[in-house]
Amino acid sequence: MFEIIQAVFTAGAALALLVFAGITLGGSAVALAVSTPLFVIFSPILVPATIATTLLATGFTASGSLGAMAMTIFMWLYKRYTGKDPPKIPGLTPSNPAAAGKKDY
């Protein structure tokens, strides 16, 4: 039962991240299309143009990051529920369950 609840919440989080990625990408693309002619018309005002360009680049980066994170979660869910082992995180996932309680000093 816990695994089903875990899968539902994880899939919901991944879908939310994917939606945020799409909204951010769409908003950044529209803002870039609208602001490009303004940059040409108001070219002497370089500081606001630089700030706007930085914000747009940040939007595109955030969109890509959120989308990659959502796709990683979906891939992990697929691997977990098709019987394959999820990827191991070195240092966090013990390779030997018996050694999980031992500390190596």
C-alpha cells in the first residue's frame, strides 16, 4: 500500500515539475519574442536589456532543469515498477545490507 501511495505522490511531483517546465519555457519564449524588437528600438538602454536577457536565460535554464528532473523521476519510476533496480547512489546506498549498520572509520 505504501508503495502505491509513494508512486502516486512521486508521479504527481514529476507531473507538476513537467508542467512548471512547460509554463516556464512558454513564458520565456513569448517574453523573448516580445522583447527582441524592443531591444532593437531601445538599444541605447543597455542595462535594462542586459537584466532582461539574464532573466530570460535564467528562465530557459530553469525550464530545462525542471524538465530534466521530471524525466529523471519518470525513468526512476519506470525502472522501479518494472522490476529493475533503481539507480544506486554511491555513499548513500549500501552495497551489502549486512554492512549497512557498520561504520568504516
